[in-house]
Amino acid sequence: MRRRHLIASGLALASGAATAARGQAPASPAPASPAPAPAVPDIRRTHALSLLGEPALPADFPNWPWVNPAAPKGGEMALAAIGSFDSFNAFILRGTAAAGIGRLYDTLLASSMDEASTEYTHLARAIELPADRRGITFELHEAARWHDGRPVTADDVVWTFNTLREKGRPFYRAYWGDVAGVAAEGPKRVVFRFASDENRELGLILGQMPVLPKHWWEGRDFAQPGLDVPLGSGPYKLDRFEPGRSVVYRRVDDYWGRDLPSMKGTANFDTLRYEYFRDTTVALEAFKAGQVDLRQENIAKDWATAYDFPAFRRGLVKREEIRHELPTGMQGFVMNTRRLLFQDRRVREAMGLMFDFEWMNANLFYGSYARTTSYFSNSELAATGLPSEGELLILSAFRGRVPEELFTSEFRVPVSDGTNSNREAARKALGLLQAAGWQVRDRKLVNAQNQPFSFEILLDSPTFERVALPYVQSLQRLGMDARVRTVDAAQYQKRTDEYDFDMTVDLIGQSLSPGNEQRDFWNSEKGKEPGSRNLIGVTDPVVDALVELVVAAPDRQALIDRTRALDRVLLWGFYVVPHWHSRSFRVAWWDKFGKPERNPRYGLDLQSWWVEAARDRALPADRGTAQ
């Protein structure tokens, strides 16, 4: 995406000086006629932004509704991280950033985990919105300070925005592409001007921006990874670390924002410690040995079988499935369409036919998952049945450029009999492959040039091998030369950033209000930039157009219709072999924590948990002996 130049004019949204030139006296000989008053923009001042109506909490809300504002401070939460790290700069392509580094930085606004697409003031104490919707102003808290005592200023915000857009990951250029300019109108006042009034989400997107210290970065190369201990303004600072092995963050006792409504009852641990392990299997054993305090379990087999150990039977370890209402997005085997092998839609459809979810769910996952059938699963944004009237109004404009069956047939993922030998699916897949120019010769699938159908599934953890290997076996029955390769986290990141893979596993997360981030997922130009989220390499002008319609949706119903239309086109493109999703968080922890009576609807807020000192003392000093 071409970077827009900053626009100096029109940035002073709340200043009469920005429009004073319009208030010249009329050319009249009557001196008694006063000059008309300068036109002042209609400004709305607010404490929150929401895409779905009015925010639920008033301006004087004391704390998030789910937290315990009297939660005690103290103790430690130790968590596991996988792989390694070599940098504290999480904002660039190079290097692998340390887990938890985001705790150092404040954002302008804080997202509510209890409301969809709603953010409240945090580093900013007030928000101003002009009537023309062509900008937003953030007024910063006077008390906001960096950990070195210097004030957080509007210049820091401007510098952060410009630096991330110029030197940060390509994601930022796509996410903030509709911002025409930014300027500081004083030490604590920053104004963003938008290129149009169509992107309703842009204010919330800017509110999510972590603000970085301009003065600390002077003399440092932002584009380079490094292990200099960074300066932040947030509730934690980096305390100590061993490169690639562990990192510890310590709570800032005099944190400037500790009494903000968005912070009360949170950031309760004196220290947050991340221990690094080679893979999830080793991390699980470390949890059982007491080296890690809490674990989110993402492997259904382990959840069903791996927690029957002495400490759990003695009640020293607790576990719970915590329901949520999050959209679950799309996880699946994604095909790199930059590869000639996967450029034919019929080939991609055949790949999906050979994935036997029913057998896997019964034999590998203990029946715990639901099949994913949409890029916006578990939400009202998912396309279902045939297109609605609203969807048809959108999709009809692209007739002839999208598959015709999109209009006449409901999209369905293949369903098997669960035997892992679905002959009907194999026959259909082979027919599609033959129509695409592939034939079986000497039990090998080859093209007209006798080149084999050969590819690799790239993984970053052995955990997924138990899923990939049965899938490979089913593909081999068609004569494909399919292989699985597992690499370490750093190599995996480098290869996927450079699109050096045939097929991999990707999770394309979604929210209840999709917007700018869809450009990074699907935009044709973004797919040419290293490090974008368009791993698939989608290059479809129809998808580009639908993404822009989603970004510019004027109201909720339009957003639903446009998102469902995008979903249908993506589904009928067969870019992904869909996997599965869960509607709950599976959490296990050593019994040292207290937690709020309820969890927020749209997230797992571990930062609102706390250490119960008496329970912590009651645990064995060497938890490994509890085995």
C-alpha cells in the first residue's frame, strides 16, 4: 500500500484557528455590520468509543465490571513460552520478541473484554470527535509518566505512529492506511486526520496503539532487534532475563495509572515470569513439576488424559473450562497460492475433501471440537445457507467473477463416515484433480509433464504432527508425495514471513467488528510484502473490493451483509482446509490463585487474577514432590 504523505492543513479539529479564515468580514460598506463569528467544528467529547452503539459504562465507572477492585497485590505468576527469543522489539519483522513484552506499554484506549468493539480512555483521558468523522483527538493524562519519570507527551504519540508506519511490521501500514496525518497540538494533545469519513473503526484502531518513548529511541536503530532493556510507561517493567530461556517482569509500584478505572483490580502480580521450553510436551511436564503456575491447554487429548497426576488428585492443581463468546475465526491447513501447485481452485477443493475431521475428532480429540465452516465462525458474521437479500445486492455486482455455485448452493465442508477411508470423497477429489490436469501413473499423481504432485506441510511444533500425518496418509492414497517438516520457532517465523512454504497451519483470528485488519489478511498488494498476514497469497480483485466494503460499512447491518459476502467468496475459493474450534478456554493452575466470580465475555483476563498468600504457602516448597 502506498504510504500517504502527512497533511499539514486541517489537523486542528478542535481549534477555532483552523477555520478562522472562513470568518472574514463581508465586503460591505456598512461598518456597523459585525463580522460573522468563525465557524467552529461540532466536536463531541467522550470517554469511550463503540462500533455497536453506546458504551455500556458511564464516564465515572469505577472499574471493569468483572474484576475484584480489592484484589490483593503480590506474588508471582509463572507462565510457559515455546521456542526462544532474541529481541525486546516486538514491532519489527526481524528477531523473535520475548513473551509478555507488551506489558511495558500503555495504549491510548483500553478495550473492554465484556463488550464487543468498545474501548475506554486509558493513556488518553478524553476523546474528541468532529462531526464530519474525518479525524480524532486524544487528550493525554497529565500524570502519565515513563518509568524514568519523564512525562508521556503528544510528541511520543506522533513519533510512535510515524515510526511504526515507516519501520514497523507491514501490518501497521495496512492497519493505519486511512490516516492522512497526525500532529501534536500541545504537550498532551494529539490530533489524527483521516483520509475519508468511511472507516468507522479507525478511531478504535488508533486507540489500540502502544505508545513508545521517543527520547529513549534517540540514537537507537528502531529497525534492528536487540536486547537493550526497553523503557515503558505500563504497569510492568523488565526486571531480568536469560536470552532465549526466561524473562521476568516486575510490577511498577508507583505506576502512574494504577488508579485508572481500566486498571483497578488488574496487574495484581508482583512478578510475571515466562519460562521457555522446546515444545508443548516439555511445557506440560514443566507445569506438572510445578515450574509453571498456570497453563492454557490447547490439545484435546492432553486435556482428556494428561492431568491425572498426583498433585491434581490431591487437589493441589485445579482446572476448568471457561466459556466465552469470542468469534473463533479460521484455523486450518493453508495453501500458499504463490506456488503453482495450488493456483487451481479445483486442486484446492480436492485437498479439503481428503481431510477426515470426523475420524480425527473421535480418535484424536475425544469429540471435543466443532468443525469450522466459516472465516468468522462462532459469530453472526458467518455466512450460512444461501445468500440473503442484503448479500445478493453486494455479490450480484461481481457475478461472472466469482463461482456461480456461490449463488445457488450452500457452502458445506466435507463430512465423512469417520472411518478415515472415505472412498466417495477420494473419488470426487481424484475427479477434480484429473480435471485440473493431474493423472495417476504407476501409483503416482503426475501432470502432463510427468512431474509429481509433491509438497511439504511446514509446522513449528511436533504437537501438530499427530494431525498432519494422518492427513498426509490420506493424500498419499491419491498418489501425492506429501511430507511433514517441523522446524524451530525462529526458522518457522523467517520462512513464513518470506512465504517460503507450500502448506502450513494458520489461525486467522477475527473480532465481532472486522475492519482494517482484513486488508492485511487478504489484500493482493499486502500479499507481496514480506511479513503480511496474507500467508495464502490471495490475489483477487473481488476480494480486494469486498474488503474495502467491509472497512467502509456505514452501519451494523451493512457490516454483517458485507462480511458474509466476503466470507462466501473466500470459502468458495477453497484456500484453506478448515480445522475446528472450541467455545471455551481450558485452563489448569496450581491452587495458589484467586480469581473474579466471573470471566469477561470476550477474553480470558488472567491479569485480574491474584495470588492468595495462604494458599501459596500451603503448596509444597518443592512441587515436584507432589508427583
